[in-house]
Amino acid sequence: MHPRNKHLQGYDFARLCQANPALKQHLHKNPHGHDTIDFSDRNAVVALNQALLASDYGVQFWQLPEPFLCPPVPGRADYIHALADLLAEDNQGEIPTGKQIRCLDIGTGANLIYPLIGQAEYGWQFTGSDINPMAVSVAQTLAKANGLGIKIRQQKDQHAIFSGIIGAKDSYHLTMCNPPFHESAEAAQAGTARKWRNLGKSQRPEKLNFGGHAPELWCPGGELAFIKSMIDESQDFAEQVGWFTSLVSKKDNLPALQQAMQKTKARDIKVIDMQQGQKTSRFIAWRF
């Protein structure tokens, strides 16, 4: 994990249970005798996230109704910290902090996880967008309940990403996105089955692991098509955004995405790796 990630040393369940006593009922011992939870149990993961957000980010209210995606907090924090490093490159190596740094989270979801972490860690000012009106409503409730000045905007055009969200007078230091990965609901379900097998679960799951639904998990063409659309549309907002960024789950998609960015004549293109244990994730960044 990133060296500034608060979860670098793992979970201190004794401390986390103090932050959220409801987490205690989900604890059990792993084969090594250490406390853990069943990560295939959505209720357990929600309780863990509530504890992490309360203890480490000052978020005292976080509720997530089904079927919305319940994200793992440590990995989401890595993206925020890596973006901070990206901004520091243009600031003599110093991470810029405070409300003057404006960020747009595309597809923020009902969980609002990136704005919550980014505002707590660096004091950045966030705007989140989502196409799902229910997700927008839940995210607005989370922001208001925690007294946070996070703006939530609904994307009403299913074919647009930035248009309708970035106004004529808006400007952002960066945009971020965790795009839908799968190409179809069937592919998402197959991915969930693989996750369950990796967690040692032999029974076919009735629900997607950790929740989630379209458009959080899938869209026509999957992440490759979604990010290509984002790259193409970003040209129209080149003067209003510093860095455009997006997570890329599948490494094999990078060559096609880099080629798409080159066609837009982006002046800077970066691929930034993030290591979490045995897993490597990454995001792409480009600017004009």
C-alpha cells in the first residue's frame, strides 16, 4: 500500500470495535488465531467500513442500502494518496491541500468513498457525479449528515460523462473515476463467482459480492469502452481540468487507452501503478 495509507499495518480490530461496536459480532478467529471477518458477508464489510471511516476519517455516519457497491476502504485510499503525489509533482514536491484544490469524482456512487477520504486526508473540495438518482440521493444524505460541503450532481445523459456535470464556469485540478469493469450483467455475476471461490466459498452466490449493480459494475463494452469515451469527451473540457484520471482494472487495456489519448494530442500521459499486497492496480492520467 501507499506509505501514507492509514491501513498499511492491517486492521486493529480492538480499536475498530471501539469506533463501531456493531463490528464485534462479525469477528472470528482465522487459522492463525487472529481476528478477522468474513469478507463475503456484506453486513460484515459494511460494519468494517463504518468503523474505518469513523476511526480514521472522522465520518460518523455512513449507511449504504442494498444493492449499492460496498467498497474496500484501503484500496480506495491508495488512489487518493497517489493522486496527491501527482499534484505534488507540479508543486515543487509538496502536496497541495485545502479547499482550493477542486476534484471531480465521476461515478461517485451511493458510498461517496473517494470524497470522504480525500476531504479527510487533504481537505480537498469535491464534487461527485452519478447517473443513478437513488445513488445521488444517498450520497447527498451522507454528505449532509457529516456536515461536509461535498456537491453531488446527477448525470442525466447516459451517453455523457463530463457534459452536463462540468459547468461553463467550473474548473478542477483533477478528475477521478472508478469505471464499470464488466461488459454485461452476466459477466459481473461470473466475476462474483470467481471472487467467492477465491474466498473459499463453494456455494453459488445469489447476490454480487460486496453488492453493486449496473451501472456501478457493468456497461456496454466494459471499462475499455467507458474510458475511451471519457478520453474522447475530455478534449471538450481541456481548459477546465488539470489532470484527467481513471482507474484501469485490466492491464491489457492500457495500449488501446494510451493510443486513444495520443490521438487527442494530450501533452502528458502517465500510467501509475499502486501495489496492495500481491495485487497491482493502476490508474491512467492525461492532460492537455
